[in-house]
Amino acid sequence: MKKYFEGPLSPFFLFFLLANLLSCTSETNFKYDNPKWEYEQLSQAVQPGDIILKLGYGKISRSITKFLKEPIPFSHCAVVSSKTTLIHTISGKLVVKDGVQEIELKEFMKDVVPGSLYLLRHKSDLNQRKRIAEYAQIQLNKNVPFDEEFIHTDSTKLYCSEIVANALIHVYGKPYLNVLRIGENNIYGFNGLVESPDFEVVMP
């Protein structure tokens, strides 16, 4: 059974919760025109080192999009490690296990607003792209905890877009994700990947 909001919450995490409570709606005004991808389609399309972006159903997901205010609202991302598995990071306040962890692709797809899933691939050779997955695997092996303070300059703890940005810096020398100013924090957004000419949108 999953656990929710056990133990102390960081000030920034509380900030997200407060924004959600003050929000009059859990819906986004953005209308996705993309088809809902089925598991079989996606599992055949993915390659190691691909990046998946999505918007989740939860209220916290909606709060994240309201804070980031990006043209295409995403709330979460993950690195493809195999045809059936992804590596991402998530707070132990929301799920049983804290920090960097592996998740089955099929499980990941259960929390995707229809049309919001994007599969992106760097326009380099497969061997280079595999290094993205290898970097994520190293963070998984280290059991790196979730960064509830959202400090993008400290890699001892990682939030979801931070692990992707760091992997891209490790392989290509630049993060690709935009750094957005949210209150007193600089946080990696998501839209930089979609906007970059170095990435192709495999799906949709």
C-alpha cells in the first residue's frame, strides 16, 4: 500500500501543497491534441536514453504546471532504461520508496493525462544516447534521495527534471532544460527538450 505525506515536509513542498489548496480547479487550460499512446506502441518505440515527458492526473501535478507556466504543461519525466522500464525520481512523501527508482513502463503509463505523453530522443547515435540511461542507472545504484528543496546545483539529491538535466550535461555538456525562477528557487522546467533542435519528438 502506498503512503502519503508521512513525516515532515520541506517548505518548498508545502508551497506546492498550498498552491494546490488555493487553486479553484485541478484542470489545465491547455488542450492536448495528441493521441493516447497504448503500451504496445510505446514499448516498441522506446530506446535506451530516450526521455519521456507527461502530465499526471494528481493535484500536485497540476500545481507543478501552474508554478512552471510553460507553454506545454508537463509535471514529470523519466529516462528510458529498456523497452519495459524507466528510471525516475519521486518523493517518498508521495510513494513508498523515496528518490531515484526504476518503474515499469506499463505502471508509469497509468498516470498520464490522455495526449500529454511525449517521447523525445536526442539526435545523436544510439551509443551516446545509451550513456544517458547509464548515468540514470548510476544514480539508481547510489540510491540518490529525492530533492525536496529543488536545488538544481546540488546533485546529492535529485528531483525528476534535475536527473534528466544532469544526465544530458554528463553526456552532451549542456542541460537542454530551461532553468525557471520559482520564488527563491531556480528549477529545471521541461519544455526546453521539446524546443531544442537537437531533440526529435518520436511521439506524438
